[in-house]
Amino acid sequence: MVTLHTTYGPIKLELDAEKAPISVANFLMYAREGLYDGTIFHRVIDNFMIQGGGFDADMKQKETKEPIENEADNGLKNDFGTVAMARTMDPHSATAQFFINVKDNDFLNHSGKTMQGWGYAVFGKIVDGEDTLNKIRAVPTTSRGGHQDVPVETVIIESVVIDDDASES
């Protein structure tokens, strides 16, 4: 369990290390290093998802480590309340950015090991904080720093707290 402490309230996530071991280990590494502290939800699209973990409040991209292997073929679906790794067009390009689905997004699911079919790797789900998620997904957005769907009022991830570090060993 991890808790995203945001300026809109907490979001508690249950991570699935059994089905998404690479993605979970990657997310926890960035959380422990403090990379997420002070990052923002820089892309918010109501009826789709909220994306964060890669930019600071000035829209400067955070430096990350090497991309990880895409685990979208793990059987987990991009349903409402799930958290998945964000990536570029390259299926195996995910680093620190993640998104939380605010509806069932079947088109993001794995359908085959092709450029189009890889999908987006789900690695956890919300277990508490749906009210916070609903507040964030509804914020007004604008274009900023060459990006679209950026919240007008910055939504900051103040910290990511790993609730039970002992369970990871």
C-alpha cells in the first residue's frame, strides 16, 4: 500500500507486485528516492485519466532512470480506479510517469505484442481516496509549456508514502 498525498487530499493505492513486479518495483524505487515529491498531475482529462509523476510545478521534466519492460500482458485491465505506467509510443518506454484511470479504458489494455497492441501496464488500484480522484479529474485545464490538459490550478503530489515497507522484503 502507498498513499499519494496531494494538494486535493490523499489517494491510497494497493500495488500488485505479484502480477506487475517490474512496474511495482520501479514505482517504489522512485517513491523511496523522493522523485515524486513535489511533482504534479500535469495531464488531467475527465472521463479518461489523470497523469503525473514526471513534471515539477514549473513543468520541468524530472530526470529518470532507464525505461522498464512493459508488463501490460499481466491480465490486469485499465478499469476505473486502476493505476498504470505512462509511456511514449514505444511500448517499453515507461519510466516514472503513471496515470490513474477515471473510467474503464479498455482500449488501453494489452491485445498483442505489437506496437499497437502492447497496451499500458496496470500495477495497482485505488483502495481509498476516490473522492480526491473525482476532485482532481474535474479541475479546469489549459495548455502550458507545450502541453495540453494541464490543470489551471496546480495539483501537486506532495509526497508518496509507502505504508508498509516491511512487506516489500
